Amino acid sequence: MKKLLCYLAIALAALAARSTLAALSATEQRMVDFIDATNPAALALLIESVNINSGTMNLAGVREVGALYVPEFEALGFTVEWLDGGEFERAGHLLARYRGSEAQRKVLLIGHLDTVFEPDSPFQTYTRVDATTATGPGIADMKGGNVIMLRALAALGEVGAMERLDVTVVLTGDEELSGSPLALSKQALVDAATHADIALGFENGDGDYRTANAARRGSVGWTLTVTGTPAHSSQVFREDIGSGAIYETARILHDFHEDETLRGEQYLTFNPGRIAGGTTVRNSEADNSSSAFGKSNVVAETARVEGDIRAVSAEQLARAQARMTAIVADNLAGTSARISFDEGYPPMAPAAGNLRLLALYSEVSEALGFGEVVAVNPLRAGAADISFAAKHVEMALDGLGMSGSAGHTVNETAYLPALPLQAKRAALLLYRLAEGQR
């Protein structure tokens, strides 16, 4: 009986494998075979790009990685342009365009050239760990994603499918540390998105190839400035002196933490990241530092806190900002406080179109035999460039890049089998979109 069950299981597995193969058209199978055959070249390109330092503020290094990709896009028939970033104090962006003669779908593909590892980081080179993993600066976030994008486009070109697509590629040079003003830094993304119907991001999402991002939380910074009445510490709480700036700051942060309205919002987080208080406070935006002077026997005159809010929609962000502002305004005696919010990264809300695109991507994955793809929990992924494009398109999906772990650390690791796996998924998704699937 056990032997019979074993044979039955084998037969069912073989049937499932044949069904998977049957789910691919002959053209799609050619694309899959092409990606497999060219994977050694894809890996070589990945290694070369990882070994070029492109920390955001290494402007020459960011440009060098961009230059590495230029002939790759040009070989596929793209028109390539470098957009200088001098106006927003960064290297700039790589813009590539392909206008297919029979195009009915306009697609924006998004990546970035920079990493968090500047030239003074000890983490500078690609290292093979074992048969399936490697480490390197930006290998998963997101030089692997850039190569996956290129291999998917090459597969489309191999079968002559590019003519049915209008493709714009934006590889930004400042995703990890955006230039200022932000409006100029992200203008290329916004312009490309207003032209497109669909946006696809090749970030690494939560690092798991079984997931993709149908939503991403935005990230908006906030600054709390508090003022008290300076006096000898023995006079604190006196009617004409009050509680001082540090007590008022503690009251505000405590109320943020305990407020049921704020804490009750799903996917909403708000965090104070840096604080200083005393008689005087000095703040340096250049190196993200604050310092304070004050004696223990003086009622604090000033305090400053910097933090951020992560929200999944513009409406959720607005509610959080309104509630935080109200809490800040309810001051202790002898104090005043003000909170301000920066423009930050907008959220990529979980729109219906995004969920339809995720379903199509999952269908492609299952047809390839890679299994279902599910949505990343928005709490498990940070803000990304696709958020600037999402509200301008019908459908958006991110996390199509390299699987890995420990991003933004010197232990950043990539799962190498994801290089061809993700390229196949992206190629077939684009092919089916070109064929009119929605």
C-alpha cells in the first residue's frame, strides 16, 4: 500500500509538472530558455556592478554604475539619457526609453543606482558564500533588481515582443538619500509615471521571492520644538514658571505613545528618533546630530525631537498629523510647543489596480512552477521610489527584484537562484501585459 501511494504521488507530481509546462506558450518557453542560457552573463554584470562603490554621495561612483548599464539598454534598442542631479545635489538619474511601434501598454520600470555604502565603508566587494548565496554592497538593494530588469527586457527582445510595449526605465541615483529639493529629485519619476499606465519596481521588497509589494507605507519626518520658562530648578512648577521644556516634551511623547486613536490605526507607526533638551539646543542637519547645554539646577528652556511617521495612505497620514498636532497644542503650564512635518515619501496605497497586477504576477509565477506570490505586509517594507509614481498610474507593483537579507548592513546577502527566477517572472508579466492581459 505504501509503495502504491508513493507511485501515485510521483504520478501526480509528473502530471503537475506537465500542466505547468503546458501553461506556458511556445514563445514564453523561449523566453525562459533564453534567461537560463544567459544567466552566467547576468551574474557577471551583477558582480561588476556590485564591485563599483555607488554610495549615494559618491557621485562619480553612481555615474559609473549608470554608465555600466548604458550599453546594455542600447543593445536592446533603448534611447538612453543621463539626467544631471546638480540642481538637487546628487549624481542624477539614468533614463531609458523604448517606444514600440505597436505599443498599447505604457510601462514604467523603476530601479536605483545608489547604495547606503559610501567609500569609507568596510563593505566594498562581492563575495561568494556558497552555491546559492553571495554578499556585497547593494547586491539585493538593488543592483540585483537592475540586472533582473535588464534580463527580462532582453528576453522580450529575443522573441520580438518589445514592439508591443512603450517602456520607460528610470534608475535613480538618490533613492537611499534623496536630494533636495525633493520635487526636483523625483521629477523624472513623476514625469515618467504621468506618461505610463503601469509601474513596476525592482526593489527587493521584504527579501522573499514569494512576495511582492502591492502597497508601501510612506515616510514623513516630523520635528517637535518645545519652549519653557527658564528659572532656577527650585522654582519649577511655580505658577509663573511652569514645568519647563523637558517635562512638556515628555508629556507630548507619552501622549503620542498612549493615544488610542494613533495606536489603533493599522499599519501606522510614529517614532521619535533623536532628542535633545536643556538651556540651549544645537542641531546640525548636515550630520543628523543634536547637542544640548544645560545644568541640572536649571528649568529647561528648550527641547527638540526629530522622528518620522509611516502611513499606508494619504488619508491615514493626514489623520495622524492632525491628532499629533492636537496633542502638541495641549501644553503644560509655562510651556509652548510646535510640530512641523516635512514632505517625505508618499505612501503607495493598496489600490484595486495594484491587487489586480499582483494577481497577474502570481499567475505568471504559478505557470512557471514557482508557486503563488502574495502581498507583503506593509509593516515589513520601507518607503521606495515607486511611491512617487503609484498615484499617477492605473496599476503598480514593487518587490520584483533580488531576494536576500540584511539589507543596509555589512551582511547584505543575495539568494542567487532568484536572479533567473525573478527575471522569468518579470519577462512573462511584461509579455502578458503586452498581449493585453489585465
